[in-house]
Amino acid sequence: MAKRPNLRKHDRQPSKAKVELGWTGDYGAPKSALCVCKDVGPGGFRIVSRDPIPVRSYVQFRFAPLNFRGSASVRSLSHVGVGYEIGLEFSGTEQLELERLNLLTSAKLAK
């Protein structure tokens, strides 16, 4: 099977930062999860989660060590191992500036 080309507007950098997510689940029930970020770029980030989040859903996120928060839309969902890889695109003005991008990719945030 041929690998799909990278269609992202911005390159992403590896990360192990922890990120808190909140979203509205089935029947309007609030849901939350603590996830691990796999990579991050100016336009979005990818996480690993135990819970699936439907594509086109909106989530609230918070990278706790930086107190960087905002909203993002779910662009992709893939089942991997015992969890899910979820691709998220920043909504609106959350475009990640270079300084925060460098902080999110630092090894210190994996703790």
C-alpha cells in the first residue's frame, strides 16, 4: 500500500507533552481525557488517547505546563494498538507561535 503524501501546511515536530482535553460526548455528556502529544506544529497537533473522539468534533485543550489553552477540531482518527491517534487542527487564533512550539517539543514536558 502506497504511503499518502504529507498534505499539511506546516511541518510538525515530535513531542511528548501531556495535554488535557475536554469535549461533549454522546447525548451532551461532558468528557475529558489526559493524553500524550505525539507531534505539534503551528497549525495543530496529534495525540494518543484511550478514547475515540469523532472527526469534526471540537475539543478544548490545555497544555498544563505552559498554561497554553484553546480549541481545536478533530481532523483525523485512527485506531492504533489499544488506543487512538487523533489529529487536531487549531481553531481560529490558536496558531502556535514558534516559542511555544519549541517549548512543547522539549523533553521537560514529558514528565
